[in-house]
Amino acid sequence: FPRSSVRGSDGNLWIAESATFKIARVTTGGTVTEYDNLGDELPYEVNNGSDGNLWISSPSGVLQEFLVSKKKFVTGVCIPKGCPHGNAYQQPSRLLHRQTAV
């Protein structure tokens, strides 16, 4: 079940798949590749970071970074649900803008 999608810095479409606990890359040629996330976090929304990597949020408040060039996840960070812009999974792009603009 695709939950959200974004055009990545690599020009491909990236999809958060909530039902499979994975993210998927769809190339311009139509090839689909799925990537397992870290642990059992439900990928809820996927967004671009200013560094060209993807950031995937989950309803539990964990924000995971996916290194587009290496095609792998790195350790996630826990975002408190009481953050200034609401829950991390509701508005991660606003959170990312706030984090990267400093």
C-alpha cells in the first residue's frame, strides 16, 4: 500500500509502502526496487532532505535517513511527539526544513 511518494534527488520516484514496511524506488524506465527499513518502523511519509538523501517518518516518531547514493538506511532519530510542528509523521517536511535551515 503506497502511503506517500516523492521525486528523489536521483530523478526516481520513491514510495513509502506502509503495508510491506519498505520503501520502493521506481526508475523512469519502470523498474521497481524495494528496500527494507530499519527494524519494524512503519514508513509513513517520505521526503527529500537538503543533502539529497531521503527522510522517512513513522507514526511512532522515528525519523530514518536513507542514503540515496548508497541505497541504504542509516540509524533513525527519535522525534518527540510534542515537537513544535506536530507529530513527526504528520509534517516531516516542515521538521526537515527547520533542522536543515539552522
